[in-house]
Amino acid sequence: MSADPGVDPHVRLLLGAYVLDALDAEEACRVARHLQGCDGCARLYMEVAEASALLALVRTEDLRE
């Protein structure tokens, strides 16, 4: 999975894939390094990770209602 970051040095476009462990090793390392030094992206990462965890709780029956 690869996202073109354009001129944005942040990793926002990669956070969903990072949370789902869908990045190749090089991109995952780049995101991890960036998160260590960027409070804004780290906060957004936490939000994406929490949302992903909540989605895991949704049952098929819940989607039919």
C-alpha cells in the first residue's frame, strides 16, 4: 500500500493502513519514526486506532438494523 504524500510531510494518509498493519516495512518504519516526533499525527493515530478497535466490536446483526 502506498499513498502519495505530495508536499505534506505528515503521514495522515497512511495512518489507517498503519493501524491495520497494511503497510510495507519501509512505510511502516517511516510512519513509526514520524509519530515519535509529531504530536499532531500521534493524536490522530490514537483516534484512528480507537475507531478501528470499536469497529471490531460491531456485529453483523448490528449492521442490519
